[in-house]
Amino acid sequence: MSSESENESSSDESSSGPSNKRPRVQETPLNKSSSNDKANIEQHKNRIIVLLDQARLETVKTRKGDFELLNCDDHRDLCRKHKKNPADYRPDICHQELLALLDSPLNKAGCLQVYMKTQKGVLVEISPSIRIPRTYKRFSGLMVQLLHKLKIKAVNQGGKVLLKVIKNPFGQYLPAGTRVYGMSCKGTLYSPQALAANLIPDDGGEDKPHVCFVIGAMATGHITINDHPYIEKMISVSEYPLSGAAAISRILGAIENKWGIV
């Protein structure tokens, strides 16, 4: 069983790595709105920053010699063989959350920056213009390619880098003065509207602080301040336990409504 590498590399076409056919990743153009909408959006110069934390992305070599993402459906016996709990290996959670983030109007308006960190500490920067594969099988192939090559480029637009493993710690990528909030069902309860009204600046001008949300991408447990000392407050957006994707949709919808992004 192989794990992810934390070293950054400039080569994404080396002969080493998985034998899977390389996924075709396309870039999605941003800001395909009217000129009036663009003028309204351009005032929001700051982006909402999101870190998907503790994602269970780990590669495993099959009997056929291919690499796959370790998951509870296809590798239950292998997990038990290595004394791992199969229920912990849910890379589909990360897939669902990425779709919720990158398909959102907030991202398409150019107002969102997403990072992802695996349970083993591999930090990934995600381009806002990437189009995440719709199916889990294609997503799995893309993540395997990323974890072995450390970089994924677009098939068009001159080979723009869409996914890239970057150096830890995450805090160095936060602009000065960023307000960081962790998402947890045990955090202070806000309705989505109250969250937007109290924690999100009225506009994204240069004099306004950036806002970052740290959201769990694991099957069990939740984010804690001990994991991220820069978190100033733990918050929740429902009195009921929600999936990560559902919580993300509530948060982004409220921000879009406040900023007038339709």
C-alpha cells in the first residue's frame, strides 16, 4: 500500500507512477456573465478561502498493477488485512464537497479559492477554473494521477496547472488578517443568513479582511482548534448533523445572496 508524497515536483509527465490512463481534465472559463454582473462582482476583490481538511485520499496498487484510491467499497478486505477500518476510507466525501464548491456561482464568479489537505498531510492547491469529473471513477483516476505526479495540467489553455501539491503549512497561504472559522456540529450555531451578516464583509474591498472556512472531508469526527491553531471560532450552520456538501451549499448560498451573485 503506497501513501502520498509531500515533496513538490516540477515534473508531471515522468515515466514513474500509476499505469492508469491519464484523465483528461478541462478548464472551465470563469465570469461568463453580463457586463453589469461583472461590474457588480469586480468590487468583491477578496475571495472566500476554503480548506477541505483530513481528506482520505490514499493510493493502493491492485493485482492488475493499476493504482486506485483506497475506498470502503472496493477494498474492504484489503483494509482489514492491514488492520484499517474500511468505514474511514471515504474519498467520495471529498469528491462531493469539491463538486459543491467548484460548481457554485461564487466560484464561477471568481470569488472562491479552495485548498485540500489529506489525512496524511499532503496539501493541494486547486485552481478555481478546474472542472472536477462528475463520476467517482474518473475523480479517483484524477486523484491517483495527482498523488503520483504531484501536478495536473489542463488539456487546453496552454497546459495551465489545475491541481498542484504545495508545501505545508497551510497558514502561510492565508493573507494577513484573514479570519478563519472551523466547521463543526459542536460549534456556535448560525443560520446561513446570520453567518453571512456577521462573519462575511459587506464587500471584498482591499480594506476588508479575508475569510477562510476549514471544513472536514472525513467520514467521522470533526475539525478542532487543536488541529488548526489559527482558527478563531468553531461554527455550525444547522442544529442537525449535515454532510460536508450540504453545509457548503448553505454557506456559499448565503454569501452569494449577500454579495448579489446569482
